[in-house]
Amino acid sequence: MKVLIVEDDPKIASFLKNGLTEEFFSVDLSNNGDEAIYLANVNNYGVIILDIMIHGSDGYEVCKKIRSHK
């Protein structure tokens, strides 16, 4: 399964990515909302782990834009 992690704290993002990768998930990382929207629109993710307080568009705006595009 393909997973998108949207997290601007490098330690948290790395921890999540390493744990999911060890369980054989394919993981993409984004540290800002605008990039996350782009990635979600060009890829098919089974799960998106989305932080609320991120750079660019905040997590709420990212969620709204992704849902309206699908």
C-alpha cells in the first residue's frame, strides 16, 4: 500500500517513514501543504497521514482540496 506522510517535523516524519517502510509500505514524505496537495493529485495513496499545523496550506485546507479533487 502506498502512504503519504505530511509532517514538517523531520524527526517525526523519519520515525513514521521508517516504521511503515519496515512493514513493507511504500512511503512518500511531504513537509508542506502545497506539495502534499500536488502529490495526492498525481498519486494514488491508500492512506494519507496529515499533520494539521504545517507550512503552506494547513492540514484542514489540504484535506478539503484533496477531497474536492477526488
